Amino acid sequence: MLPLEDDARVAPVRWGWRPHWATDRAAPINARAEKVAHGPFFRAIWPHRMLCPVSGWFEWVDEGEKRKQPYFIRRRDGAPTLCASIGQVHDEPQDSDGFVIITADSLGGMVDVHDRRPVAFSPALAREWLDPATPRERAEEMLAAGEGPEVFEWYRVDRAVGNVRNQGEHLVERVP
């Protein structure tokens, strides 16, 4: 885990955010790296950089069967994936708090599973991402410098993962 410095802190925050004026749609959970720094939707939270550590994520692939096949994607070394995120968090939780994970093109090898992926940082880039002294332009460049597909592995898992009533570590085990 990264050391907490300056204003950095760990806080439970709802996944999903939208500006106060966008009441006609659900709060998105992801933001495209290509647009996040310049579009009006995320303008208010672009300066508020965060990390969302995850052990992995699921993607569903159409393999020509009746139902899509779920895959689990994680770092090969088992370390948490440090996902580039932006959001809004207050000291006292508010309804407007939330965050989004920034996604980018899958870059080659992962495209057979999904065409987008979270922007994942090495610990060194993660520290730079969180550093308030990192200029906005550099933060935008960093979104293209995330870890590539060679850092990750992906494999089929049981379709039971698609039902929220199913819980447990068995959901991330490989299936033939």
C-alpha cells in the first residue's frame, strides 16, 4: 500500500459520480481517458485525483454461446491493481460524493477479452498521480503510460459470478 502523505487519505466512497446538473442520467462508474480531462461532464472533479485499488475485475465475452462467458482479470504478480480515478469526497459524507475509474483502450492482448481496461499505475506512477504538485498536463499524459497487458492475466470463471446472490472466493477460480 502507498504511504499516506499530505492530504491523502483512505475513505469509503460510492462508485459512480455525476455533476449536479446531470439529473437526467445515472451516475457513470467509468470515464474515458481520451475525454476525461477536457469534457464538461468531469470538469469539476478532474483536479481531484484518486486511486482505486482492486484485486481484479470481471469482463463478459461473447463466445458464440447462449450466454456470455465471464473472465477474471488480475495482475500476474497478485498485487493490487492501482486504478487511476477521479472523484469528489467531503470530510463529512454527502450525497454528491463519488468517484469514477478512468479507462483506456485495451492495448493489444487484452482486446480479445474487452476493448477497454482500467488505467493501472505502477506504485511510482501512482505516487506521481496523487501528488498535488503534478501538473494537469502531466496527469493527462500519465493516462497513456499505465501498465500494459503483459502485467495482467485473464481466465474463464464460473458463470455464477453473474448473479449478485453468489459470493465467495470460488468465483475467481479458473474453469476449463
